[in-house]
Amino acid sequence: MHSIWLKQISRIVGTVLGVVFAWWLLQIDFNTFAFIFLMMFLAFMAEIVVMRNYALAVFFLTPYVTYLAEAANYGHLDANMLIKARLEDVVLGSILGLLGGFVIYNLKLRMPFEKIAKTFFRIK
């Protein structure tokens, strides 16, 4: 259970710091080559640090994912709206992850879900 709490806290902390970094980056008008280099750098750094420090990996992933979401709208979305939506998504997802971890590690709660899963998925 401790590892689930640690991962969710790391996700929230890394995302909050990454959102501040993403907001700062969204204020800069990058040329094409600088933008390509930035995206490569963010993806590379996330991959390098993910096994050692999850919060730091999420710090680099947050602006990367934010730019990917922005790319679908050709840079016409409001940066503040994107940042707010990203924070809401991560906080909600982390809460759901914590609840799921609590159910998995609590035998009294897990048993009814196992019965439902066995019935629904026809597991013997």
C-alpha cells in the first residue's frame, strides 16, 4: 500500500511542478526546429529518469503531453485552460488510483470485486 501512496504523491508533485514548467514554456514562441528539439529533450529526459525518480519523469512528461494536446488545435488553445485541465485530470486520476489501491490491498473490499470480475469475465 505504501508504494501506491508514494507513486500517487509523486505523480501529483511532479505534475504540479511540471504544470508550472509547461505554463512557462507555453509563453515562449518557439520556431520549428527549437520546438522539435524541445519535444525530443522532454521525451528523452522523461525516459532517462523514469526508473530512478517518478516525480522527475512526470515533471518532464507534463509539458510534453501538454504540447501534444495543444498540437491538435494548432496552438490556438488558451494556455491557462490547458494547465487547469491537466491539473484536474491528474488529481482526479490520482484519487481514483488511490481508491483502487486501497480496494486491492483491503481483503474485505477486494473479495466482492473478485466475485464480480469472475462472473463478468467468466474466470474459473
